[in-house]
Amino acid sequence: MLLIPAATDAIYHNIDWQVFLLSAAISSFIGVCVVLGAKNTDNHRLSFPQAFFLITSGWVVVTIFGAIPFVIKGVSPTDAVFETMSAITTTGSTIFTEIDTLPPGILFWRSILQWIGGIGIIAIAVLILPILRIGGMQLFKIESSGTENESDRFTKSTIYRLSGVYLVLTVLCVLVYYILGMGFFDAVNHAMTTISTGGYSTHNASFGYFENLSLHWAGTIFMICGAIPFFLFVKMTLGNYRAIVSDQQVKGFLLFLLISCTFMTIWLVNEREIGIFHALTLTSFNITSVVTTTGYATDDYTAWGHGAVGMFLVLMFVGGCSGSTAGAIKIYRYQVLWIFVRSHLKKLLSPNRVVIMKYNGRTLTDDVPSSVLAFLAVFIATIAVFTVVLSLLGLDIITAYSASVTAITNVGPGMGHIIGPSGTFQPLSDAAKWVLTVAMLAGRLEVLVLLIFFEKDFWIN
């Protein structure tokens, strides 16, 4: 992958191609050494502790190697790791203040990192987290039957199909952006960061750099595609064309977007006295961007008024669907929580009543609501802890709180004049950036995966 931005810089006659070539050489050398040093013909099945460790360490290792070009380019190690972790977790927070002046290779590398992170997230969400029963993810476990070899073939086939869908959507997004007026380089970069719901742009003004409203609507549609379970797209390729429209999670996600955009459009028309289509375009794009945790912006929505600020801060917690590239809490957890609360209320009215909880046509086992409640409790507590830590490092409460929320939910921009949609994370201290780097990793790994390392039994097993 490092050779791609090297070739890009070479095409644009930028001397930074040497940076990526050196980075590729370092990565290849260490990679070959590890492969040769660990070569073993035996097949080993991962235990649960090993799986948790592999997921976490894999993300950290990719971040370290992905940061090498930034360091060689002259970026401090702290900023390099922060930028790479933000990219690979598809958060979208950045330390670069003059994005328009960055070399094409660096811009492309940021987009590639987010694109890699997107498919990695999908694979983990579809194949691993359901088995580990993280936060109710067991709802989406894909069952396979047959021998161990058949199971392995099933897993590989699933990965290939997911990757194929991911690639096709990316190419389609490139073509649509290019046809609607984006330059080819911008189209490729923005397509990669749209489908991955990452949000890195090639311009300081983010997606607002492009004034063509049709591009904004195209971006809205493709961000929604990135936030829909990719396994449903796979089902459609296998002939189940109603997979998406019949899914309870997708219907809830789209209904939530519709209600939120309608409400904010009405509010914005009354507040700023702008045309209804302009208001609808602004709200649809920016609300979709925040809900899907993409992080693009076509306007500084923190300047829309206190009502808008409050609503966008709440929207950061929502997220898209499970099995997508989106972060945050995810729609299905809210749906399961509502089903559980309704069940509890019915039992309060009729203590002897037997209430069967169902989701997406399947009966919920007792461990699903408890997993969701545990996740929500830890998620909120984690935000509180990081907010306090950032406050102790000297950040004002608005910046500390919104930075914690945006890092853990993997949204990107925060609130306030420093890290808002029109700002960057560059002014923050190195200590704050390291704290947020950990927060981004925690949010991307659904918090509990990282928290399990603090459990004594993890190291005993």
C-alpha cells in the first residue's frame, strides 16, 4: 500500500516519493523477518484471550507502520501516531492545519489508511466480535456448518465477498463524484473516505470546498451506504434483493435520519431564514456525516445556534448499523434497549407475565440485553473518565468533553473553537493527543475489547 502514494508523488513530480519508498522498504524488511522468524507449519486455533490480544495488537502495529511516512516527512512522532490512529480507526480528527498544501502522496496515504481501516472494521464486526459476544454483537453471528476446512472456506469466502462489495461501492462512488464535477484525484480520495465513513478530505474546507449541491447529495447517499451492514449487500449479490429493506436495524437507521433531518431543516429555516432546499441539503449532509461518524462538514454547524450544537452533540452518540464502517453506539443497541425497557415495563404492570423479546424476527436470548446494557454503561463511563483526564491536562470542559465523545465515537470533529468543524487538533498538548489516541482505539474496538486487558483472569488464561 505504501507504494501507491509513492507512485502518486512520482506522477506529480513530487520528491516525497522517496519518503514512501523508504517506508515501504522498512515495512517490507520487518514483515519478511517476522514471517521467516515465526514460520510454522502447525495449525493453531486461537483462544478467546488470544483473539482479543490479536485484534488490539493488530490495530496498534498497523498504526505504528502507517505513521512511518509522517515521521520521515518531519511530523513529530506524537502527531504522526495521532493522525494514523485517527485514520485507521476512521475517526477523521486531524493535526494538519494546511491540508490544501500537503503533497499528493501524503493526502492519498491518509485516505488509504482510512480505506484500509474501513474494511478491517467490517471484517472484525462481521466475523470476530459476534463470536466474542461484544456488546450484543452475538445477534449478528454468521453460522456455518460442516468440517473445520469447510468453515475456513466459508470464512474466506465471506471476506472475499465483503471486500468485493467494499471495492465496488468505492469505485462507484469515484465515478459519481467525478461525473458530478470533482477532479479525479479528489474523487478517488473522497470516495475512499466516504465509503469508510472516515471523513478525511483533501481540502481545509472539507466537503464544503465543493459548491455543487449535487455532490453533497451524492456524498449523503454514499455515507449512508457506508453505514449499512455490508453483509446485507453481500446477501443482495446472492439473490436476496429484499435483505436491506426488510432489516429492522436499517429501517430504524433510515427512519432516525429522516426524522432528524426534517426536524433540523424546519429549525434551520426558521432560525437562519434560508431556502428550504438549501436548509435540507445542509442538514441532510451534515447530520448524516455525524450520525454515520464520517466527520465531513459543508458548514460550521456549531455556528447554527445553541439548539444545533446540542442536537449535534447528541447525534455523535448514535452511529450507523452494526457490520458497517460506522462507529459510536450503533442503532441496534438502542433498539434492543427499547425492547428491553418495554419488556420491563410490562412486567411491572403484570409481574407474572412472560414477555418474549424479539428482534429482527428472532427471539432475544437473555445474554443480549445484558451485553448491551454492560456496553452502554462502560461506554458512558469511558467518556466520563477521558473527559476528566483531558480536563486535568488543561483543556476547557467543552473541548475536553467533545474531544472525548468524538474520539470514542470515532466521529472526527468536536465542538468549540479549537476542535470544531472549522478547527484541528494541532493546538492540543502531546499528552492530550496520546490520551485521545487511546480513546480512538477504545472506541473503534467497542471499548470492552480494550477494557478486558485490565481483567486479571485475562492474563491467567
